[in-house]
Amino acid sequence: MALSHDDLWPRAGGWPDADSAPAWDAVILGIPAFRTSLSPTGAHATPAAIREALTRYSPTVIGPGEPHDLNEVLRIADAGDVADPDGPAGEAAVRARVADLTGRSDLVIALGGDNSLTCPVTQGADAVGLITLDAHFDLREGVSNGSPVRRLIAGGLDPHRVVQIGIADFANSAAYARRAADLGIRVITLDELRRRGAADVVAEALEVAGAGGGSGGSGATAGHAGGAGRGIHLDVDVDVCDRSVAPACPASVPGGLQASELRTLVRALSSDARVRSADIVEVDATADTPDQRTVRLAALCVLELLAGLAARRDPS
């Protein structure tokens, strides 16, 4: 069914080609990785589904402060998809494309695809810190959607600058919990997150992942799009959410974050200028409910990332 048109109610999405201009504030990039997933998935269909879902929403942020249209305060572009991003050649293409886009924008948003893409996206962005919103450690051996954090650390990422938020009971093993502790990863469980609150956890996560470098603290304003990397990568694994709001995430469990909790965390984290890249992963658009609640949540996470970016210009 065609969506209604109203000149006074603009829609999100439909952004111009990233190669049509040399610099942008934010760039969307589809990475339909799925071949190494530990469970069968149709996650390769998700980037297109998120783009379609974006058109159901307005780009207007109502508050705090004066309402503003993200399309008016930000230069946003879409870089299309990386074809065949799985495997060594595919990951090399992802790293190259992300490196190019990071040099031309303040924030690169990768639309997955499964969690395996977090490894090449983080490397392509030349990130030195990692924050994950995820129910799982992702420290498995091999190459899969269960191994990106281990692979990044093996590739040189300092584990003391890795923060994992939302790690859940009954979704991990004691062996991987010990591995995280031995590596020095800062683990903030789902229970700790709820006990402390989002603001406190976000502040700590940014301090740990952004220690000793990056491109400025919370509220810092980039003078222009682009610049050096060496910031923080934010991995938004939607399976950190309760299964009632994320049924299209194969590994989501009852009792996870509510949609509003995830959105709050995503906006707060992306409001810090050290966050230069992000991904939204583990949504299988082919397994969603008829109302597309998981894909729509993923699309709202895109808008929350952009709202956080806009807040850097006007932190009030």
C-alpha cells in the first residue's frame, strides 16, 4: 500500500547517493552479511527492509529543545550495499568502503546483516574503542556472527577499551564469561544496566572505550565532515532486546531490553563525537512479524543514531 503524501509531514530515508558529494555528516551503508551465521538467517534481506521501514517515520526530533528536522540539520547520504560481504574478499571490500566513508563523514551507519560484519566495519573505521549493545559476548572461535569481538581483539583491538552492555543470563557460557574477564573487557550485564540506569552506564562506557584518544567528548562539535578515524565503534545487536519487541532476532530472549531502553542507549551513545561508526545487526527481516516490529525498531535505531549526531551540534 502506497504511503500518504503531505508536504508538511516529510518522511525519513530516500537520502542521496554518497558518491554525489565529497563530504557528509552521516552515511548509511548496507552490509548484507549472513553466510557465516551460527543459525539459519535471512539477514541479507534486512538492509533493504530497513530502508523501506524508514519511510514510515518522520525525520523530526520533537525534543528536548526546539523541534528540528534531521534532514535540515544534517547532510545524510546512502552509499548503497557492499555486494557479497561474506568471506575474506567480502570483508576486505567492507573495510575499504568503510574507510573511505569514515574519511568523508562524521558517522558511518552500517545496516546488517549478521553480527560478523562488526569486525570489518570496526577495522575499516580504524576504531580504537568498541561498545556493544548485545546479549552475547561474541568471543567464539572461528569466523561467524558469534566471533567478532574475539576477532577484533586478535587483530589488535585493546580489550581494555571494549565495553559490552546488556550481557544476559542464560544466553552465554561460563567459559566465555571467564574469557571476557581474562581479557579485561568491561562487561555490564543486563541486571547491572537496569540497576544503575542508562545515563550512568553510558558515561562509563564512553570513558572506557574512548580512553586516551578519539575526536572529542560528549557534545564536541566536528568542524567539518570527515577527518581521522581512531574513534569508537558502536555495535547495536538488536537481540539485546526482549523477544516480544525483537522476534526477528534469532537469539533474542524474553526479558531483554524494551524498545524504548534500546533507543535511549543508542541516542545517548551516539551523542558523543568519539563515536565515528555504528552497526545495526542480527535482524532477519524474512522472519519478522506481519507488523514488521523488529525491522521498524532497527529503522528507529538509525534515526536515533542520527539524532545523537545532531545533538553534538547543539547539546542543549
